[in-house]
Amino acid sequence: MGIRNRHVEEQPPFVPNALLLTMKLLPVRQTVLNVSIVMVHTLPTLVPVRNGSKKKKCKVLRLNKISHSLKHVGLLQKEHQNTDVNGHISWNCRGFHNKLYQIKDFINKFHPVCIVFQETYFKPGDEEKIKCHSLVRRDCNSGRASGGVALLVSHDHPSSIIPLHTNLQAVAVLIAVPRLVTVCSLYLPPNAAIDRHDLDRLVTELPTPFIIIGDFNGHNPIWGSKNVNSRGRQIEEFISDHSLCLLNNGEHTHFHLGSRSFHCLDLAAGESASLAPFFTFRVGNDLCESDHFPIFLTRVKVPRVIPQRPERYIFDKADWASFTTRAKITWDMAQYPDLNVVIDNVTASILRAADETIPKSSTNFPSLEKRGGIDSVRKHTRINK
């Protein structure tokens, strides 16, 4: 008989009397370590059991369960404000089903627009649903659970699937965030021969602006590797030929357990002109039970620029007598061998006198009322055309 995980609705944790007494005795600002120790020995939790057997209680509580329980009783403060909220997350999860806890933790903590996955290990008959999200995926038809890519998109942002006609393990979605951006998840297996024409065709099928995120399995010093291999040279040529901008900042994204070494295999590349300047790249510090660190792409908030008219001197209101007195050009200004310095000194003296004696026009545009209303503006625009 296999082990079945039964769905149990989340309820406030059971807090025994001994723990309540301990909570009252602890100061408000004292560390939660003492409470955690008490909770480990007192709080029960449910564990998966075999079919037909009763639910057993276990007194061993994982650290993340302790933190979850402390939040319920109000002893653990909220985490610091995170700057990666409403961005994009990319992660080679090495199995979607067994990482559901980490995936839901990403959603609750960061509220991403979408999460990009590689190596989902889905089989054709597998199904997975997450509340308020749509899962778009492409499985590796190898007859076993391996490879595969997916995009988990929030329902808070309108999106549509982009059909791709490629042999690569890739999937793409057009998302409004608020401008339309195409996000593509790509996985290139390390030992597979990648045809360059497939990569070129993928770019032509993606609506612009687009960003390609995934596990490329290539080594190149350009994105932080210590050496270069054939896949790394191929990806370098691909990025250069299509004028893509690499968003990586040199941080390692993969930990090889066998050699206990760090590598940079996960890349994010977008259009350099229209998209790349609006994203920042950051690598998480927790593997989350995988061998790849999650990648966080955060949108840069560009401040709104209010258009202004250039300032102009109002010569009709100038105080010319005061200007003549202030705009003094002395002999000392010309006692420099460099002619450019002399010109700068004379110009600065004249402009300083003008700023003090000649008023300037406003930088604000006149309101519609002063221009005769919207009808007058439309009429004037038609005449100019």
C-alpha cells in the first residue's frame, strides 16, 4: 500500500496550557527561542499515515512549522519588507510535485507575477492546480519523469499562452505587468545536442518585448563561470547575434553536490533596449531542497516624469539698469592663458546678472481654460496638421 497525503484544512495550532503559561512569563521583546524549545516538546502535528490506520501524533516539529505556529500566536514579527514583490521568480525545482510547499511559500511571501520552472518532472497524465494561478507547461516525452518546463501565472495579471513550434523544452506566456511582456521558460539538458536553428526560431516566435529565463547548462566567464565549454560558446553567440542583454550579475545559481562546487547555469536574457533596464537580477540564498537557487527578477520602479516647458527670460520686464551694474566684466577675468576659461568666466558673470535682474517664465504648461478649452485645443491641432 502506498502512502497517501490527506488534505487537512489549516487551523490555528493547538497551544497547551504549559505553553500559554510560558508565553505569559516571557518578556515581549525576548527572543522566541525559548518558546520554540517549549513548542518542540509540546505541540502535536499530523503526519502522513498508511491507508486504514489512525492519525498519529508526532511531537517533532520542523523549524518552518514552528515559525508558522509562532505567527499564529503573535510572537514572531513579520519578515522585513521584501523588494522582490510582484516580480518574476525562476527556479529549477527538480520535481514540481515534491516542491509544492516551497512553491506556495514563494507565492505567499513574494506574490510574484509568474514563477518560471525547469525540470518539473511531469508525466503526460499528471495534473496539478494551485489556487488563483494558471499552470502552463510542456513535458518531456521520454517515458519517465524527467525534464519539462512550466510557467505558473497569477490571475491578478491578464495573460495568454504563446504557441511555440520548436523542438526545445520551452513554453511562453504574454503577461500584462502592466505593459505586455513575453516570459519564456527554457531548459537545455546538459548532454543533449542543441541545434542553433531551434534557438533562432524560438526568438522569432516570441512577441517583443520578451525575456528568456531558464537553465542553459552552459559555462562561460561572461555570466560568472570559471571556465567555458561548447554549450557556453553556443549561448554566447546566440545572445550576441540577437542583441540580447544578459541580466545575470555573476552570482552562482547551482550547487554541484558531487564536487561541492558552485556554478552559474541559470540565465535570464531580454531585449537590451526596451526591457532589460527595467529589471534587476538577484539570486536567493536557499536551495529549497533542490540543487539550483531561485532567481528573482524585480521590476525597477521608474519615477514618473512630469513634462515641463523650458524657462525663458522675460526681457520686457527686465531691470536693465541693475543688469548693467551687476554684469561686470573685469580685467582679471581675462588673465588666463586658456581662452576657454576666459569665455566661461565672462559667460558666468552675464548669466548670474541675468538671473538676478530678469524674471523667467513658468515651467508649467497653461491649463485648458487659459487655452480656450479642449475644443480650442483640438481645433488648433487639426489646423496644425
